[in-house]
Amino acid sequence: MPSITYQNSGKTIEVDKDANILRTSIRYEGTVPYKCGGGLCGTCRVRIVDGHDNLSRVMKKEIDRLGAERIEEGYRLACQTFVTGDVTIAWGEEDLERLNKIAKRRINASS
């Protein structure tokens, strides 16, 4: 059974194969920040610390929100990413205020 380690909250959770990182975080209090949960806002950006090869392919929404450079640096949207093996993720507390502002703008624009 794969596991997701949420470095910031210190939790490691065993999950089913193809589990979604954000949904698992919500269910088991992994504390990944998020606003929309659907790839619109970019708030659930996480950095893959370990286990890049154990993830689903990068989705178009991720490229649109993060850009190719961030994806190459190891960032993914937790709401769009599914695990096939063990992964470790982290997110920057310093990004939260900036991400919240971006999320509000994007959600308001799509309403």
C-alpha cells in the first residue's frame, strides 16, 4: 500500500493506489492548504520532496496554474495529483498569503 508523507504536518498516511493527495489530506488532516479543490486557484501547490516517479502524469490545469518551470522544480497541484507509490510532499508557509490572494482573484473571475 502506498503512503503519503505530509512533511509540514508530520503525518504519514497509508493510502490506496491512485489516491488523490488533496482528498487524502482533507480526510486525514494532512493540512495541505486549499481553497477550491478543482485546479482553478492553485492554492494546493505542493513540492514533491521524494517519489516523483510515483505520481500521475501532469495535468493541463497544473501547467496552466504552475507553469512548466515550477513543475520542473518539483511542484504539483495536490488536487490534480494521484499516487501510485510512496511520496513525500511539502508546502511553503510563506506562500499561503500570496496563494490566498491569487485564489480569490481566480475564483471571482470564474464566477
